[in-house]
Amino acid sequence: MVRLTRLVFGSLMVCMTVLLVFAIRKYMRGGDLLTATGFRDTYKTCRPTSKVAFLKLHKCASSSVQNILLRYSLNNKLNLVMPSRGNYLGRKIPYQRSMLADTLWESANMTYDIYALHGKWNPGEVASTLGPSAVYVTMLRDPIDLFESLWGYAELGMIKTFI
């Protein structure tokens, strides 16, 4: 499995490198690097969004992205899906909108703009909470790197066996 993962990742890196080399060559011949890489059009048509669903995964820099989204919501006066206390929305059960029933914002019938907290992901409930215009984002990490990071974080190498 490790070999297959590394083979796929290596193949993708080679393809990306080849495409980048062609883009740089076109740029060196007097072309525009943004156009050559395909970014010229996308950055012009990119628009800010106010509906974001963030699937937060452990040990994948997700707390950093979560912090960015929380600051974005604060700066743009957006409403967050938040529990009445703590930072988890159901530790052991999938997210349900009913988990917000005891909050002041739910009783005020507020609409929600950003879902970015710990919780068991329930795509149907998240979609019904945020609406159809939501953008879905997550962070991924190589499974081996993730395991090594978690191993070190949990200090599993420090466990001693007693006979």
C-alpha cells in the first residue's frame, strides 16, 4: 500500500513538474506565466464566498485553517455553527442540526454561514444547515506522515511494557 501511494504521488509530481516546465518555457518566450499556468482566468473570476463547510481532520494543519475561517467570519460578520459551550459538536455521534437547539442563536432563527468545528461529519445535515451555495473544504495529508505525527504527538513511543 505504501509503495502504491508513493507511486501515485510520484507520478502526480512528475506530471505537475512537466506542466510547470512547459508553462515556464512559454513564459520565457514572452508569454504570461499566469495565462500559461491557467491562473489568469481563475483569479479574475474568483469571488469571496460567505458559506463555507470545513471538514476538520486531526493532524492535517486543520486548526490553522479553522483559525483563518474563524477570523474571516469575524471580519465579515458571518454566523458560525457553534455549540452553546465547548468546541465539539457531538463527540461520538454525527452532527445534527438539533445539537444547536439549546443555543440562543438557534432560538433567534439565525442563518449559518460557516461550519468549522470538531465533530463527526454528516454531509446531509451540514448541507441543510448551510444551504445549497456552500463551498466544501478540507485538508489532506499523506497517511504515513499523519500516522508519524500522531504517534509523536500522543507520545506512543514512550510507552513501556511491564512484565
